[in-house]
Amino acid sequence: MSQSLKPSQLSKVTIEGFKSIKECEIPLTNINLLIGCNGAGKSNFIGFFRMIQQIIDKNLQLYIAKQGGPDVLLHFGRKNTPHLAGELCFGENAYKFSLEPTADNRMVFVTETSHWKKHGDSKPVSGHFESSIDAEQGVLAEYVYKAMKSWRVYHFHDTGENSPIKQSQMIHDNEYLRPDGQNLAAYLYFLKSKHKKTYHRIVQTVQLVAPFFGDFHLRPTSQNKEFIELEWTEKGQDIPFKAHHLSDGTMRFICLATVFLQPDGRQPDTILVDEPELGLHPYAISVLGSLIKSTAIEKQVVVSTQSVELLNEFEAEDVIVVDRKDGLSTLRRLKKDELGEWLDEYSLGDLWKKNILGGTVRYPR
């Protein structure tokens, strides 16, 4: 059952001309589970929020350069798509922008504006290369800037032996959990010091999926007290092990548990996670589903997944199906009444595998 959204949470997103998404207008609720086959466009939808964060941080041109230029971002390049636009609705308030490519491979704001129920449209601004909105703009800052500034798109795909998560980290890098988890040890050390209840909930939740796990062993490194490295102990033992002794799946679950169990005041109002199920045991995926649903009582969650097990944890109305045909990504939210009697006999995962929901590979005849 959907909860009412806060003024700082997204009610609708409109995208034009971004990568495989030529155009889409999709309503968002407190739980938004994106499903679809490889290459359908789920990650592009999530990636749009990465771009928004770069816009808010005034790093748009650096982001464009790192992506490979405007033609990589524009739907099939500038010859086919003259502009990239977006509208983010927060109830009856909105932030809108439109970008066009330049001859020197930058993108310029053709327009950037906001709409407020009580004040109407703000004066459109154009011709600038970095966003004009900031923390000093009254109601805009209170309801939108602060929310967008706090967004993190979490993706814990790199948990190998040389992953930053498993290396020494600056002990004071603890303002927030970084999107790739590279400051996990420092963040857990902070939670253990300042938010003991939260810390113990994380430990207990990790123990549900890794019964051998005892606790984290968090301490400054002996070589330099300004750094910390993730260590842990087995249940009933006091010998600390390094992080590389944990499986990739366990490491990812620790990161996910930290995201969804961190203190309310440190969580963004909208939490975005790309493919959280990677390497997780089916039971761990079930626990993850419970974490998402519990978090979504107060927060808004947007998750992309290819996991049948994770899909089975949710209701039809929580699901956004992403399909791709002729290079175009389409997004649509499921409606329970459209599935009729199918749900009496089958789970959502079964219906997905049977291609009743869409979001699966279509082979040519």
C-alpha cells in the first residue's frame, strides 16, 4: 500500500532525449521497482538521477566530458535529438530544465526554471553552463534543492579484493555513505560511536544472512590514526579478519543494510539503488525486500533489478516495467486490476518469466 509522499519526494519524472529514453512521463510512489531485461533502459533511468546530482553540484560540464560528450547523452546523438530536457515534480511544485549541445562539446541551459503552487513560475534563466539554483533560494532550497542535493545513486558492484571498500579509508570521511561504499568502515565507525542502536540493528541484520558473522572490528590503523580499515570477527571469536575474507555477496549486503538502516536524519528522502541483488543468496534478497519496504514507510525508494526473487517481495503497484523496442525505452507502472485473475494463480515473478508483465527479451520470429 502506497504511503503519501512528502513535499521533498518525487511525484512524477519527465525525461526527454536522455540516452535510450526518447521521452517518458512516469509517476512515482514510495516504492518504485524497475524491472526489465538487459539493455532495456533501467540503468539509464537511474543514470538520469546521477546527472541531476551533477547539475545540482554544478559539475555538469565535467560530467558531460567524462561521459564522452553530448552525443553520448542525447538520444542517438544531436543529429536525431536537438535537446535533453527534464521535469521533476514534487507534488504541485517542480524543477524544469532543457539543455542543448554546443560546437565545443559542452551543453548549455536553454532554460532552467521552477514552478511553485503559491508563486507560479520563476523567471526562466538561459545561456549558462552550470545550474543557477542554489541553497539561498527560499522555498526552492527548502523543498527541492536540499532533497536533490542529498540524492545518492548506490551501486555496490565493485567488491573485489582491490575494491576501495576493502582498503584503508580516511576515518573522518563519514558525512554520508558514498555511492560505491568506499568509506563504509569510516561510516560504520561513526555510527557505532554516535548511533549505537542503528549500528546494532545493522549487525543483527547482517547476522540474519551470514550466521557466522559476529561483529565489525572497527579501529584506527596502527600506522596512521587518521585512517581505518574494515575488519570483522566471527561469532564467538575475537580474532579480527580483513574485509577480503568476506564473500562479495556478504560485502554487498553489508553495504545495503547500512543504506536502508542508517539513521533517518542521514538518509536522503529519495533513495536510489541500481541492481542491489548482485551476488545475493535468495534469502538475503528476501531480507533486502523487507528492508526496502520498511524504509519506504518514511522514505521514497527507487530500485532497478533483474531479480525474480526481489520482485516477489512487492505488490504490482510498486513495479515499473521497462521495455525497449527499436532503440526506445518505455516505462509504465503496473496496475493490479489489469492483471486480473493472473495474480490469483501466479506470483509477480512467475508472470514476469511468462512475459505477462513485459520487461523480457523478445526474440524475432
